[in-house]
Amino acid sequence: MTVVINRPLRTPAPPAPGRRPLGALVRAYVALTKPRIIELLLITTLPVMFLAAGGLPPLWPVAATLVGGMLSAGSANALNCYIDRDIDAKMRRTRRRPLPMVQVSPRETLVFGIVLAIVSTAFLGLALNWVAASLSVFAILFYVFVYSLLLKRRTSQNVVWGGIAGCMPVMIGWSALTGSLSWTPGVLFLVVFFWTPPHTWTLAMRYRDDYAAANVPMLPVVATERRVALEVIAYTWVTVACSLALWPVAHTTVFYPVVAAVLGVVSLTEAYRLLGRVRTGATGPLLKPMRYFHLSNAYLALLFLAVAIDPLLH
């Protein structure tokens, strides 16, 4: 019998007050905003503004939307770091974030997140309109209270419904120019909504042990790999269907549906390959779930690039 002794994760002692280098402190605060996630959100914001404008959008609304969106997303991410600091300390993928590394305190993180929320809301409201600002507030509150506090630790459907917050940039980008909402951004909202679960679940397949150690019931933790692969396929089909629905709703040129169809075929092919590897009994690194994860990033970026290019072809 092998005896496994779980040793507690050792974290560095807190730095002495007043002795934290300014550069290191700035990097820690930037890290709290999760810049890589913000990049993904901005990828879905800017192209929608091209669609709303029917071509090149005015420079000022674009700049204001991107700045306000960065502050808003940074707020939600920093508050998520505050809430999940115990989980982050247990997971190899997240244990080097600022709070587990004691680069900032929980109180500083909470204050930082709240300040960013206030500044982003005021900026979007005054620089653009209060529809965009209200949607931004909704996204922050939903991510913090519904996903982070209510769903994440309680249900395997956490990323399905929690992903609504990540869909809001499309609505914000559209309303920033129009001051209203319509079916067109609603279709793209659904694209991101159905894209999010398989994207996140394949990442969770790779880091299943991390989530299990942190008692986070991600689908790959509580379900079989076959079930996860089938869910990935189902959500990918719906994502592709929603992406093609933009063609008649937004009256795009033929360029967009052709790109969407090609990207959909590539994405579905990888989803079925994942199921194929599961059926052959592949486990661990041989399952290669990160192939779908990285491909899904490219899928979303290229699809929204097509959304931005299409209005320029009219």
C-alpha cells in the first residue's frame, strides 16, 4: 500500500509594509485583472462595432469602448481573484497569481476591484451612453455574484450559465454605437454563450486534478470523459449553427457564412477527434484536450474577424 501525505502548499511570507518594489506591485495589480482573458473579451467587442456601423466605426467610440471594457473586465477578474483566493492557492495552474503569492492583500484586491467597477461604469456612461454602462455593470455583478459566489462551487453547469457575463462585450460594443440593442448582437451573444462551455471544459479536462483538489465541480471532474466529449460535440454544433444564423439576421455578404462554415467544419472535426481518442481509451496527455481548447480560441478570433471584415465588403 502506498501512503500519500498531502503537504500544505507553502506560500511566501507577506512582504514588509512599504517595502514592495513599485514595479512588482504594478505587475501584481495588472495580473489581478487577468489580461489574457481581457484580450479575448476585446476580440468580441471591436468587430461588433464594425457591424453596428456598417463599416469603419468612429475612432472615439471605439477607443472609449475598449478602455471602458478593459476596466470593467479587469474589475470583474480582480473581484473573482478575491473570491477564489482559496481555490487559486490549491491549483497548480493558479497558485502563482498575486493573492496566493501574497503580492497583494485580499483587502487591497477587493478595493481595487470595486474602484475599477466604479471608474469603468462612470467612464462608459459619460463617454458613451448609459445603456453600455448598465450592461457593463450587469456583467460585473453577474460574474461576481452569480458565477463566482453562487454557481462555481455548487454545480457542474457553472460555466454554462456563468458564461453569460463573458457574452456581454458583444452587447456593450453594439450599444456603445447605437445606444440600443437588436437581434444582431443577440445572435453573436448566443455564439459566445454556446462556445464558452466546450472551450472551458477542455481546459478543465487538462487540469482535472487541480479542480478536483480544489473541490470545484467542473464537468470533467464529476462526469466521464465520454460524457464530456459528447457535450463538447453538442455545444460545438449549436455554436456553429448560431454563427451561421448571423447571415440572414444581419444581411451579411456571402463572405461571412463561407468563413463561418469553414471554421465550423474545422472545429467540429477536432471535437469528433476528441471523442475518438476517448473511445480508444486514451487518458491523460494522450487525450489531448488542449488541442480543442487552443483551436477554439482561434475559432472565435477568426469568426469575429470575419464579422469585422464583412461590413467593409458591402
